[in-house]
Amino acid sequence: MPISSVECAGLVTGFAGGLALFLFGMQQMSESLKTVAGSSMKNLLGRLTANRFTAAIAGVIVTAVIQSSSVTTVLVVGFVSAGLLTLGQSIGVIIGANVGTTITAQVIAFNVYQYGLLLIAAGFLWNVVTTGERSKQWGMVLIGLGMIFFGMELMSGATGPLRQWPPFINALQGMQNPLLSILIGALFTAIVQSSSATTGIVIVLAGQGLISLESGIGLIFGANIGTCVTVLLSALGRPREAVQAAWIHILFNIGGVLLWMFFIPAFAQLVRSVSPTTSGLDGAVRLAVDTPRQLANAHTLFNVGNAFVFIWFTGPLAKLVDRLVPERKEPIGICPQFLDKMYLENPAVALDQVRRELVRLAELNRDMLERSLEIATKGTPRDINRLRRAEDDVDTLHGAIILYLAKLSQKNLVSPQSTQLHQYIGIANYLENIGDVIENNVLVDALKRIRLGVVVSTATTEVLRTVHEKVLWSFDCSCEALRHGDLESARVAIESKTKVNELAELATSHLARRLIAYEPNRLAAFKVETDIIENLKRIHTLTRRIARVVLADATETSESESQHR
């Protein structure tokens, strides 16, 4: 029977509205789970990647908890770019992430759509009665899950009349061709940019008795191909590691479909044999009851089977991807290495990337500090200009870090993350201040020494070097604390104040004794040399402040983790 214009309008609005709610619910649930569990999952991923098998298990767990393979990929890209994971290990995680995403299909295969509004109400009530950002995010998880179920209910109700519409029935019969169903699934997924949405719609249609298991499997296979478009688009302009991760996804998905597409009937029989069946029902009614769970199981078996096959070839896959995505030419001049906007969607990862960039900034400062004494006592104008250019690099990198942190501050941060963000701003400023002390004080004094013709004696240089080496050692301790979260190094840097002051006093006494010596420009030399000591003390003060921030950050993070265990 034909569908009236009124029914057609209801179908379109109901289906489109349900799809929109489904997608928004998926996004909301993923964002909230990422906020409450992102840091814990990042730590878990860092611990369970010793080999490809544990890496795959880690990928399954993290993605199942966060409900977003893209978030898992961002974590992986961050670890690979920092050298904490090899490309081969990252393949294991990404393979596991594809298995973890099947949890969504298993959940929505339960015919509990009628509880969607109840979950939304429960989530809202939870938000009202609880305090604290992390607790409220759990309420948003419930609201997101409720939207998923409610969206599924709307789509299910909207597609009901299609059972009586001959053109649609004929179109579905055409999808018995596996290649056609794969093509339709791929095209639809490429348009809506969500394989989960395609899977959800397939389960809805199956729940109406509109499609067979074989057709549904073809559509799900197509969704795995169509999502490659999303992966490719998201990788445009991203770091090399992100592009490599995208290619791993593409090879895994397309390779898996090619592996199974010619055996869909046999695969469907396997799925039926491992899925529960409902007795006492026949025909379309039984199809509507059993097929949704069978499709969810097919989705899981497909990804588990692919994982079992591909996990043995992580080495060759890594070599292939390495060739597909070669090293990029390094840009001229200093630029951020770890600050890509893709990490901003996961604050825990973004903050880790900022810490790594701060370590790079500290290394630039360390190089300047190491050369500063030699230039202050003996350097030529050419040496001074070289060091000034290095300070320009410090300013550039500092500006990039501050701008990145400003963008990150606009994201949904929980309390430890917002505190850490402000602490990193402080560290960046302290490092930039050290560069300013070297440029505006040390180099100015070096130019004054040259202009006045002051010659710093070998004995005085050695005395100044004792202070300089102690300050440099303290700076190294602070850098070690920043790089690895080494609290003992932070404490050592903080406690070095007494020793630096003692050495500075000894150096000042030495300069005072030389002040009475009969040497040309002795007073001018005294001023230049005492300025060097004062500048080293200023740098040491800033160094100790960095160590204090690192110590405070580690203490607060530890307390926060203990509270949420």
C-alpha cells in the first residue's frame, strides 16, 4: 500500500530526529566518559603495552570504557609521538580498539529503547543532586545513554510503516546481493560520518523484521569501509603518527571486509549457531526478535576474528605504514613538536603533550644557561648574537605553549586538570623568564665588558664557574623532575638554595679581595663580575620555583587519584 504524504513526513522527521538524538547521545556519552575516565585509561594504556597482545587487550578495555575508538587513537598517537610506544605496539592497541567499539552494538541490541526517557530523567536528577564536576559527568553519561535509546525508539517507530511499502520491500530484496549491501553501508556511513549510527540503524531495521541477517552483515561490512572516509578526513594536516594510525585503521577495516565478504552466508550460519534463538516464533516475527542480537554478535565476531588474524602481522603492517607515510621534512626554525590541536579533544593527553613541549623549552634554556658563563666572561659580539637568537627560539616556543594552553582552557576540564593547566602556564613563564635574564642581563653585561675592555681573570672565571655549575646542576634536577615526575629531583633542586648561596658568597668575597688589587678597570670588572653572580642567583630562584610547581602538581595528582579509586 502507498505511504501518504503525512506518513512520509512523519517517517522522515522521526527517522532524522531519532538519528540526530542517537548521534548526539553517542557524542555526549563519549565526552563525559572521556572526562571522568580519560586520565585513568591513559595510565592503563601506558602500563599494558609491553607486547602486541597486551596492547590489544588495553585497546579493548580503554575503548569499551570510553566508548570512542577515536579517543583511544589520540592516546596512542600521543604515546607514539613521545616515544613511549613503538608503531608496532600502537597497531595492537588500534586493533583492540576496533573490538572495543562493538560494545555499543551489544548494548543497543537489547530491546530496552523504552527506557531512554527514564535514563535522561535519571541523569538530569543526578546532575541536580550531586556536586563536583566529575560526579556531574556521570549524570551526563546517563543522559547520553538515554538519548541513544530514545533515538533508537524514534527511528524504530518511524520505520514501522515501511513494512507495508512495496518499493522499500523491493529495495531490501535487492540488498540480498552482498556487494550491493556493502556499497550501501559504505556510502551511508561516509555521509553520516559514523559507523555506530549505521550499525544502530541496521539493528533498528532488523528489529522491524525488514532485513535479514545476511543483508545486515553486508551493511555492517560496508560501515567498516565507509568509516575509513571519516578516518582519512580526520588525519588531514595531523602529525605523522596520526596519519599512520589512520592508515592502520583503513588497512584493518578494508582488509577485514575483503577477508570475509565472500563468505557472508557461512559467516551468517556461524553467527546463528552462537546466538540465542526464540522458540515458538516463525517468519518475520522471529526475524524481528532474533536478528538484532545476531547482528550485534556478527559485528563483534567480525572484529574479534580480524583482530586474531591481524595481530600476528603487526611487524609487516608497521613496515608498510612506515613506507606509506614517510618522514616529513623538518620546518626551518623552531616550532612546537607535540602541540597538535587533535589532542585538545582529550585534555589528559593534551596536558601530557604540553609537558613534553615544556621539556623541549627547558632544553633550549639549558643550552643557553650552559653557554652563558663563557659568553659573559670571554664571548665575542658574534657569540652574543648567537645566544640572542636562541632566546628568540625560547620566546617563540613559549608563546606557542601559552596559546595552546589558552585553547585547552576552553575545554571541559575536571579540577586536577585545570590546576595542572595553570601550573604549566607558571612553568612556561618561569622558563621564559630565565631566557629573559640571560638576554637582558647576562648578554648586556657581556656587551658592557667588551665596551669597557674588561678582562676577567682565569682565577675569577674558575670561582664563577663553581656557582654556575651548581646552578646548572639544580636546573638539571628541575628538568628531570618535569620530564619524569621525579619528586626526589624536585626536592633536591629546592634544597640547593643553601649551597648556591654559600658558593655565591665565597665568589663575592673573592671579588672583594681582588677589588683592592692594582689592575686596570678593576672597579668596572668588579661590577661586571658581581652582576654575573646576581644573575645566576636570579636564574636559580626561577629554577627552584619550577621544581616547586612540579612537586605541587605531583602531590595534587596523587591525592586526586586516591580520592577517585
